[in-house]
Amino acid sequence: MSTTNLDAALIPALIGAVGSEHVITSRADMEGYTTDWSRRFSGPAIAVVRPANTAEVASLVRICAESGVPMLAQGGNTGLVGGSVPAATGTPPVIISMLRLNSLAPVDELSGQVTAGAGALLGEVQRHARAAGWEYGVDLAARDSATIGGTVATNAGGIHVISQGMTRAQVTGIEAVLADGSVISHLAGLDKDNTGYDLTGLLCGSEGTLGVITAVRVRLHRPVGRTTVALIGVDSYESAVALIHSGATPGYRLRAAEVIDACGMRLVQQVTDLPWPLAARWPLVVLLEVIDGGTGDGLAISLDADAVVGLEPGEQERLWKYRERQSEAFSSLGVIHKLDVSVPLESLAECCRELQKVVAGFPDVQEFGVFGHLGDGNIHVEIFGPKADDVAVDIAVLECVSAFAGSISAEHGIGRAKAELLNLSRSPAEIAAMRAIKKALDPQGLFNPGVILD
Ligand SMILES: Cc1cc2nc3c(=O)[nH]c(=O)nc-3n(C[C@H](O)[C@H](O)[C@H](O)COP(=O)(O)OP(=O)(O)OC[C@H]3O[C@@H](n4cnc5c(N)ncnc54)[C@H](O)[C@@H]3O)c2cc1C
């Protein structure tokens, strides 16, 4: 069937499923859904549909499956690996925007869990939990745009992994629509439940390639209480890594350990009114947050360290801004090659030195900076200069990381950006197993084709 004939049959069916006001077909109105946050990735879609509930999602999946049309589940479109928008070439998909599935059930006080619609924003889930005296363990700078479903679909990391773990560690249940339109709903949130394959764990991090997640149940934590935040200037990655173990006084726990290099510090000052925060200029600035009741007692840094300490929430928020606004600061330059990688901590310093040399070999690179989640060995390598579709420097960086036994994707996922390079982090046997799972759950290959597996 030609695209036009296909659309002629498909669009009325989509309208029948969700109502005409929730089917968008004009290219201009679809723009915000077809171009990603970084503006590096974009591609055409047949339509954007905005279902209100799981039954509507199931109808949409059935309609697309019967027509053999690809589908792309989209949350807040803050993903950074091109998986949240259509490919530039190939058959355009129907984008299923999940933002209307934003219900929040009351917090279950007995289990300390909450069930949320996939389209609820991460920030809304956090505030909902806080209002009930709990805390959700995942936090990241895109909290007020990213959806809880998107963070589950990408197994998002963020700033509290060192203390709370990745998203998968929080998820106790999932509801999802599979490729034939059937619904799996496993939301009882049992902590102990060894009944066969862990479909919840499998869908977590599947980046929309195995099903559409419609609701999630997540565990909450009691608030950690007040903390102390510090920015500390250091001369090397060795010194930065050492702070992960020595930065907290025995008996106290780190909540976050982040790093920003001199390039990131310069750029963040350009997009904000933040001054240089320390007495001297340093190649690296480490941000530590320690759980100590906000007394400063938990922070173990030498008296002659060049540091600024925040005990009060307002001051802490100001110190966090240097780190939280890094993505925005780099993106203010234009289209950035963003490479989210992780390296064993013992190799991080050497790998970062090697990366300097690797990137220096590309004369079109105008800016090269690093920031990220130091405590997890997770750095974001940001490169400005090469054209958006020139991936030579990306490949060189990922090969370098792989040589240090690192992961080519620490927390953002594989998306389209790294699908061809999955072999740098996964063996042929692992990739074959992934392909078998994909084939079994999505035999027509209609869920987000080209993402994770090229
Ligand atoms: C400023 C900024 C800071 C960030 N910081 C971090 C960070 O610290 N840690 C981190 O891990 N990430 C970070 N990210 C990346 C991004 O926020 C996460 O990947 C987030 O989890 C994406 O959520 P989303 O709702 O925007 O999903 P989208 O971008 O819409 O989608 C991402 C992927 O998930 C799939 N998907 C989305 N919803 C569903 C669903 N309901 N069912 C099935 N598949 C679905 C999509 O198909 C796509 O493949 C950051 C991004 C920005 C812009």
C-alpha cells in the first residue's frame, strides 16, 4: 500500500480510537514530537496520537499492527540517544504520546510504593511522594519534562544512583501493551515474586522496543533528611575519584558525587548569572552531597581544600545549579555530540586522559568538556564542532571507553545513536539473545525499529 493509501485508511482508524482532537497530522504541529531535545535527531511521523488510557493504547497498537505500521512510544522527549523520535529515513511511525496517561494513585503506606500512569512527569511523582512523607529514589535535571514511563523505558540513572540505584531497582511492577495489543498488568508490587521470567525487569530499559509501558509501580524511601552540599576544586581525576571514598566522614553516607570540568564550568557561567564559586581556578570541580542532617559533620575534606559548603537548602540549590545546568550550557553552543559512558572507577582517570588525546585528533572539534556522575564512573562527554551526522568522533570516543572495559551507554540507553556500536559493549551471544527476545515479543518489528538493535 502506498503511504497515502495507508494514511487514508489508518488516520480514520486512529481517530476512531482516541478522538480527532488527539490525532495530530500537520507537520508543523508534530515538530515538537519529531525533533529531539538535543536537536541532533529528527524524522517524520505519520501522526502523533495522544491516548488517555491503557485501553486506548491497546486499540492503537492493534490498529498499527494490523496495518504493519511502526510505532514509537514517546514520553517527555528528553531522551538523548535519538530513540524518542523517528529515524530520518525508513517508514515513518505513528508516535504514541503517553503524556495523557498521567494518573497518580495514592501512596500505599503499607508497602511504601506508588502506582503511576506512564505519562506522569518524574517531578510530579517526586512531589506526590514527598507530600505523603516519602521520597522517590530517582532524580535528574530533566525531572519536569521526563515521564516516569520514559525513565523506566530507559532505566534512567541520574544523580542519586550512588545512594539509591538505577530506575530498575525502584520498579516493582509494570503494565504494558504488547505487540498484539494484549495487556500485561503486574502492579501488585510484591517484593517477593519468583513466578517465572521477570517481564518487569525486561521491559525496564527496553527503550520502547518490546511494548508500550502504560503504568508503573515504584518503591519509595523515607526521606534522607537534611544534607550538606559542597563544591570542591581538584587538580586531577585521581583526586576527584579519591573523594568518593574519603569525602564522607565514617558513619555518614554520600548521596551524590558529581564532577564538572573547566569547560563545563566556563559554559555554565555563560548561560547563568553564577560566578566562579571557588578561590582558585581548577581543572575539575567535584560536587559532594552527604547525608548528615545538614550539619556539615559528614563532609570530610581537608582544611586547606578549596571548597564552598552549603548547609541551607537555598545555598545548596545554588551549588547544584553548576551541575544541573550542564546539558543546557553545552547545548547553548549548538548541536552537541553527547556521549554518556561509564568506566570502572580505577580506570576513570587514565581513560579521561586518553579521551583528551583521542578528541584532539579531530580538528573540527571546537569544544570538548566532561561532566557527570563521578560516583558511578559515569561521565558525559560533550563535543561541539563536528556536523550532527558526522559520527567519527563519537565512534572514536566509544572505542576508547570500550578499551577501558567501559560501557558505551551508562544511563541514556542505546537508542538509534549507538545501535550500530552495541558490539563494543555486548558480545555476539548477548546480541543474539536480545534479537531472539525482540523477535519473540515483536515479531513484525514494529516497536521503535532501529532502536537498540539496528
Ligand atoms: C537536561 C537533561 C538531563 C538529563 N539527565 C539525565 C540523567 O541524569 N540520567 C539519565 O538517565 N538520563 C538523563 N537525561 C535523559 C532523559 O531525561 C532520560 O532518558 C529520560 O528517562 C527520558 O524520559 P522521557 O519521558 O523524556 O522519554 P522519551 O525521551 O520520550 O523516550 C525515551 C525512550 O523511551 C521510550 N519510551 C518513552 N516512554 C515510553 C513508554 N511509556 N513505553 C515504552 N517506551 C517508552 C521511547 O520510545 C524512547 O526510546 C537527561 C536529559 C536532559 C534533557
